[in-house]
Amino acid sequence: MRVLKAIIGQPAALFGLTVVLLVILMAIAAPLLAPYSPDEQMFDGLTLEGAPMPPSAQFLLGTDTLGRDLLSRLLYGARTSLVIGLVANGVAVTIGLFIGILSGYLRGVVGNILMRFTDLMMAFPALLLAIVLAALLRPSLWIVAMVIALVNWVQVARIVYTETRGLVERDFILAERSLGAGHGRILFRHILPHLMPTAIVWGTLGIATTVLLEATLSFLGIGVQPPQPSWGNIIFESQSYFQAAPWLVFIPGAVILLTALSFNLVGDALRDILDPTQRGRG
């Protein structure tokens, strides 16, 4: 409740939260809101010359190159993009927490090996690594989600490692050790709760990055494969009609941009609320 009140008091965060909730609601209610099936190729969905129909009363956002309703495909594409964003980012945060806590708490040989592996992963450009992994595996919704998770955990691991290193030297941790507390109690009862604000913030901010990366992979043709709609492959399928039917590119692009911006606004607000020491840092 305190967090919600704080977000309501910030116009930018409130705008972001409103957009995020609207996108989630539209994705859940896509079968009820979509005027047509996302894969239905309508007879009157193309002009006499075979070009996409512009926005009109019948097709509010126009049609695509195959005569399918763009609004319906965007609504169903929101499901794909959000599922990938939530699943991939959830897995990435979990992996980052696990590796960051272990390396920061154990230190020594194990910690050094885990951190050197993290540094090695950070040395590879995330997009290039995602492209290689997606090209080697058969692209599908879950494969794309796992590929994105495998390239997005390193930042979380590095931050959690730094915070864990600071926590293990705190007086209350040293007191627990002197009283004979086991590693499990120290990790799960004392260290992990202090790291949850960081996990929540990165979990929110990372969704924006994940949505953008999924759209990029789909645009390159190695993400979610048609006919399953996603915001990225909608643009990929329509790129050759950029001049003749610009709404096919600009509308999905604007939706991706607005969604990513909204998650970032909410993530920034959560960072300021849950960790005031980070306020103002980009």
C-alpha cells in the first residue's frame, strides 16, 4: 500500500503504471477485445490492387499484407511479448540472484570462478549472443524466452554480488555467525530479504529490456515465428510496405516504445521508493 501511494504521488510513475495495467488487461482480454481472429485473412482486408487497407471504421488500425486485422494481431501479440518478458526476466533475475549470492557469500575459489564466468558473459554483446543462441535452436516462444534469460542475468548477478559482499561484513551477520547460525539461515533469513528490493526493481526494469530484445529478435526473423503474432514479427512481416503502408510499422513500433517506457518509469519509481540511496541514479 505504501508503494502504491508513493507511485500515485508521482505523475510519471502513475502514467507508466496505468499503461502497464492497460497492456496487461488487453493481453488477458484479447479474445474479448479483438474484433477478428488474428490469423483470419479477410476477403475485404486488401484493396483491389492487393495492398493493405488503411485505418477505417471497419479496421480501426488497418490491415496487414495478408488482409489480417492489425488491431487483433496487436492484442494477441501483447500476450506473446508479455509472456516472454515476464518469463524470461523472471528466470534471469532468479539466475542472477543465485549466482550473485553464492559468489558474494562464499567468495574464495568458488566465488572467483562464478564472477569470472559472469565477467566472461558480460564481455559478449547481449544482442549478438542472443542471435547466435536463437539461430542454433529452433525458434519458438519458450526457446526465445530462455535465450533472452541466458543473456540478461549477468547484470543482476554483478549487482547482487556487490551487495552481498557488503552484507556479509555487517555486524548482524557477524553476530549470527558467532551464535552458530548455519549458512542456510544466514542466506535465507538475513541476506536474501535485504536483496529483495534490488530483485523487484531489476525485475521491473528488466521487462522493458526483455520486450525490446524479443521484438528485435522477432524483427530479425529468429524470434517468435509466424503465424503466432508478436509485436516484433508484425513489424518484420510489414517492413517491405514501410512507405506504402506506414501504419504497419509505426503503430507496432509505438506500442513497443510506450510499453518499454512505461515499465522503465515504474521501475525507476520502485527503485526510489524501495532503495532511497539510489534515488536520482540513472
